[in-house]
Amino acid sequence: MERVLGIGGYFLRSVADPEALGAWYRDCLGLDADENGLWHPDAGPTVFATFEPGTDYFGSPTQQIMLNFRVRDLDAMLAQLRAKGADVDAETQEMDGVGTFGWVTDPEGRRIELWQPA
């Protein structure tokens, strides 16, 4: 059986301004994709999980998927985002053996999870 090798891309439909949205991901999260969107993330684990239809974990019930980024220092990343005026959740969550999670909402209302692995 053939198997997928990894995530090959993640595509966002911008509801307002694709350039501004791309700049937010670059300037606030440090996502250093090139002019074609090619990004070389650090090696590490990727979680693929499904959720119940009624979950509120993604924030808005209309959001069908949530992007999760691994970070080295969650507290520093959340402070950086707050300093740039981003909409950062006040709470974080720690899961024993898994790591610590925080959340930010992008300028177009998508909830994004930030994960500092254990």
C-alpha cells in the first residue's frame, strides 16, 4: 500500500487580503516561506487527529480544521504575538508527556494552536 510521506502544503482561502494574511503569518509567527510559499520547517512530530462534530476545540463551530504549529518556547511566542497586537487566548493548557498548548486567532478569525512539545 502506498502511504503519504508528510504534509505537502496547507492552503488558506483569504476572505479579505491574501497579501496581508501572508504577511501576518510571516511577521507574527516567523513563518519564513519564500515567494512561492515554500517553507522548510524543522523536523519533528506532526499530529493527525479527528474530533467529534460538536467540538468547541477549534473555536468557531464553522471552523472545520485547525492548524497547529510546533514552537520552541510557547511563553516567548505568546508574548511576541501579544506585543504585535494579535488575539491571543489568555489561558494555556499542559498535557503530561505531550507538552503545552496556547492559541492565537489570525486576522481573518482562524484559531491556530501553538504547541511546545514536552
